[in-house]
Amino acid sequence: MKIGIVGCGMVGSTSAYALVMSGVGREIVLVDLNRIRAEAEANDIYHAVPFAHPLTVRAGDYPDLAEARVVVIAGGVAQKPGETRLQLLQRNADIFRQIVPSVLRHAPEAVLLVVSNPVDIMTHLAAQFAAEFGVPQTHVIGSGTTLDTARFRTLLGRHFDVDPQHVHAYVLGEHGDSEVLAWSQATIAGLSLDDFAKVHGKPLTIGQRREIDENVRRAAYHIIAGKGATYYGIGSAVARIVDVLLHDQRAILSICARITGVPGCDGVTLALPHLVGGQGALATIPLPLDAIEEQALRHSAGLLRQAIESLKQF
């Protein structure tokens, strides 16, 4: 029940903390180029163990990932002032070219969970690098729109005064500006949102839909503007995904993975509902979207395909 986390910035370290608070796994190994930072984060998190669950948390190097069931990749670099998105992508691609082989040399059976942004493209590249070690694409997944989906459900739950865990709604496509909120497939208690609004006696107006869409799509921008980074939400999402992987829970999650057999998305790594278990992405579940949503998903896939093709080939 060993979990590796590569990259001990705010996202990586908060993910480790969320794992401890949730009692996921038995041992967590933090790996970072800055070993002093990794040791400091590991010690700080380990001191929370008496208040949570009996896990071991320690810093290590790539050889310490041996026999890890899941390795979370949260490494990468931040965007520099004046740097284009593609330049940032290229630098992070170079880093992943080092990280992925270093992990797989010591933990070849591990499922890789990519969190680094832009997560869809980084997951695509990680799968490409992992394939050189014979790792199937299904063993390389990204956090995708797991957090966006949680935001969508949270805001719908707040509007209707319903526990978000009983709201079923998904965000699809890119984890970014072109993501698609699948309004047509959102349900509460088996009812469409319009039908539930009638039963509940609380309408959902076009203006309120737009506000929810904006707050989901732009959530990261608002949070970063206020505090510089987002990490609690994604850390909790990572803990949930890792729990599903470790215990083969067969959950439906909007992770991102290489898509096959979905028109307009074939060959692109993006988020759709997936059946997720111990071996990673077990099946893709395409939703019957309305025409507008279908067009938006194809547009999102096209943007991701263009970004991937713009990178230097490895």
C-alpha cells in the first residue's frame, strides 16, 4: 500500500496531507529534486499522523518508490513572466522526460497519476514516455476534471440546498478554459435539473446557469488571484483517486486518459467519465450530450490536439 509523490510543491505536499487525513494507503514517499524541501514536508505531515490515521510518511529518492502501487506526479515548473504557454509546455515536457523513466525503472507496475498542469497534455506525454517501458496507456491517468466536476456539483448542491454527493454532474474535455459543463446530463435523485427544480420549487434560471458556469470555469483564476495558488481542492481529489486505485473501487471519475473510439476525441487525452479501478482507466463512458455540448467537446479536443502537435517530438 505504498504511494509515491514526485514533486513536493503545494499540490504534491497537500495531496500527501489529504492522503493522511483520509487514511489512504500505508506508506507515502515524497520525492523532490530539493531533498531538503521533501524532508521538511514529510516531517511536517508525519506529525499530523497521531491526529489522523497510522501511515508512514517519509522523504526518499526514486529507488524508494520500489513496489509503489500508485505514483502521483506533481512535478514541473511554473510559468515565467512573458513565457508563452507552449514554452511552458516544452519545459515541463523536458522535465517529464526525466521523471517518468526514473519512476518506472523502480516502480514498473505502478499506476501513474499525473497532476501537473496543463494536466491533459502532461498526461498525454507521460503515457507516451511510459509506453517506452511497455506500460499500457490505461495505467497512465491524469486528475483531469475531477476537481472541476466537484466544483460543478458543489455549486449545484448549494443552489438547490442538496448534499453535493447526491448531485450527479460532470465537467468534460480540457481541464481549462475550454472545458464543457454537461448540463444536459446533470441529475439529482434521478431527475433532470429542470424536473428537480419543479419538484423542489426552486427554479434554475439562464442567468444562474451562466453564473455557475463562470464560477466553475474560472474558479482557479479567482483563487489564484486571492491567494496565489490552488491546492486544497486538488489535494483532496488526488486522495480520492488514489483511494479508488488502491482498493480497486470501480468508481466513475472524470479523470483524463488517452481516448479511443469517441468521435472527435480519438487519440486525444482529455477528461470523460471513466470506470477507474486498480489497473487505472478500465473503460471510457461517453455521455449522450446535446448538440451544443458535443460541439464544445470537439472544440476542446481540437485545442488539445493542436497543443500536443505543437510540441517538439520525442
